Amino acid sequence: MLRAASSRPLFAVLLLAACGDDTTLQPTAASGTTEATSSQTTTGDPPASTSEPTTDHAEVSTSPAETSTTPQPSSTGDTTTTGSVDPTADTSTSTSTSTSTGETSTASSTTTTGNEVETEGCTPGHVGCECDADNECVPEGTCWLGLCEQNGGNICPYEFDGNCDEGNGICPEGSDPHDCCADQANGICEEVGMGGVCPVGTDVFDCGGCEYVNDGYCDEPFLCPPGSDKPDCCATEENGVCEEIGMGGDCPDGSDSFDCGECEWKNDGYCDEPQLCPEGTDGDDCCAHEQDGVCEEVDQGGICPEGTDWIDCGECQWANDGECDEPQLCPEGTDGDDCP
């Protein structure tokens, strides 16, 4: 009896404690066990917890500080360098590098647009800039001496030949801008680097140069300014004195051919004596007497090589070339189909 009386109050106490607690056993997905959750509201100071604090999912940052897209200011000594990247830029990349030591800061930058790299404000291949890696330029430019020069739209076939072909019936105005930039033989050098704006080599005469130096002819003073064609103008032509080095003179060999008894045009089919070559120097070209009505070639009973008296022998060197050369250059009836 005493045992039953003493155990009943203890059972009642346990039953009341169970009814006053709303604790419900919930399964835990991760471990397969059960975990107690409670909706009971408590007042007063919260109990101390030894577990890690729970952080709301919305507040979790997925970008660590070291990979943030917004660089943080960094300082060395007394100088602070701050860089930024525009996240909206998709066709250009701007790179800025700053190095600081003490109170000194230096910066360099390169701008890239598409596949072209701009250097000092001039894009290779564009007019006024260097030619590109393939020595080519944009359609309105032509690569000349390593630079892209303005062209006239490829209308004039004689562009970049050193002669202005506008205004003389050869090419229309504005079609040869490179060659017509400078005023020729006006006594003013108009080339770049010499106070002008025209490409180098377009005003040779006024800039003291000679395009025909060492060609075997003295081109001063008509084609070249005085003193610019020294090798060719060393000797005094047709003064009867050979001034070439090989003949005891001071001038290059070949620069005084006439006075040294040579002919540059011998055996070319024309007799150049005595106008261009001294007597007896034009080989077989002067064997026959031209246009005297007598064929003096060997196959016609003469003593001169074939082709040296072709007019008198009734031949035409320009037969069937598309132009009628009778009677000025060829005798009548010798120009084939060119003269109907």
C-alpha cells in the first residue's frame, strides 16, 4: 500500500509535465534521426549556446573580398592608388597600372578597340599613319615608303610616279593628290620635315635632290638642281677631252662616253652618229646610208648586217602593231594590215 501511494503522485507529476510542453518530434533529413522543435515562447535572457551562429541565407556573400569586382584602395607610403573597371564595357578594354614608391607615381595605358591597337593616336593602315603589317592601307590610302598616303580613288593610272598628272589632260583634278601636293620647281621645299606638308620625295628638285643621279647623263640644271648630280656632271661633255678615271681623268667611267670615243646606243638598229655618238663608234648601225634608196644589207647584195638598212630594203620594224606607220616611219606598202 505504501508503494502504490508513493508512486502515483510521481506518475501524475510526469504526466502534467508532458502535457504542458508542446514539443514535437521532427525527422532530420540529413541524419535520419529525430530532433525536437519547440514553439514555446520564453521570456527573459536567452540561454547561452555553444554552437555556431546561424546566418540567414540572404545575407551570405558568394564573392570573397579578394575576388571582388570593385578594387579596394591600397596605399604604400604616402601615395594611394585606386583603380576601377567599368562592368558595362564590352568592346573596349582599359588597363591602368599604377606603381607607387614613396611620393612618386607613374602610370601607363593602352587602349584596344576591336582588332586594332592604337599607338600614339595613329592606327597602322590608316591615312597619315604607318602601313599595317602587310604593308597595306585602308582603301583611300596607298602604302608609299612605309606610310599610308592619300590616293585619288584609283582613277589616275599614273599616281605615285613622281609627276603631277592633273590639269594636263592626263588625269582629272583631284585624282593625283600625292604627286600634285607640291608646286614643282618653285624654289620652296614643301616636303614633310623640311617645313612643308607633302610626302617625302614629292618635291625632290626644290629640296635639293636628283631623281636621275648616276644614270650616265648630266641632268643639271634642267632636271636636277646644280650640284645634285655630281657623278654624272663631273665631266664636261663634248669638249674633246676624255675625263674618265680609266683614261687619266677624275670622273667615273661611263660619265664622258662621247669624249672617250664610246657609243651607248651602238648596234640598236639606228645610226647615232654624229649627233649622239662620235664618228666610227656606232658599230653596224652606221654601215648603210639610211634612206638613200639603195638596200645595203648582205642578203640584198650589200655589205651591211641584216636589219641595218631596213627602210631602203622595204621593211617595217613596226608592221602590224595596230598603227599605220606609213610613210613617216616605214616605206609605202610595208606596214601590213595597219594601213588599209
